Amino acid sequence: MGSNNQGGLGAIVAKLQQAGLGDQVKSWLGNGQNMSISADQLRAVLGNDTVRQLAARYNIPVDELGEILAQELPKAVDQASPNGHLPHGA
């Protein structure tokens, strides 16, 4: 999704873990199969305001953004965590 900054990724991961989605996050950080997450789960954790802001920032319709994030976030976390965890300060 364009300029993915590590601070943003780390913040999203932390929110997901705090919201009880730690199993999904662990699967993305680990070497095995990535568990899926739904657009509704992401919207519930991130909040509608954040989703709207991201949609506007990337010029993507709000209803499509959740689906894109649900597909791309696990891949992004997986790629950013080759050693099983996000780099320190991420």
C-alpha cells in the first residue's frame, strides 16, 4: 500500500493483539501459513474514522479498503518480520 512505514505497521499489529487477534498476528510473524483476517475485524479494530482517512489518503473507496487491507496486511507483516518479529521500534 504505497509508503508503508514501520511505525504504522507496528501500531496496527499492537492494536490487533490488544483486540484479541493475537493468533492471527502470530501466524503472520511466524514462518508458517498466515491466518486470515476479515475486513470487518480490521474495521472494528482500526475504527471507521481511521478506515475513512486511509481510504481518502490512498484514493480507494472505503468499502474496498477493508478488503484490500485484509488481503495485504498479513503479507506486509510477514515480509516485515523475517526473523519472526517486527524490527525493534516498528
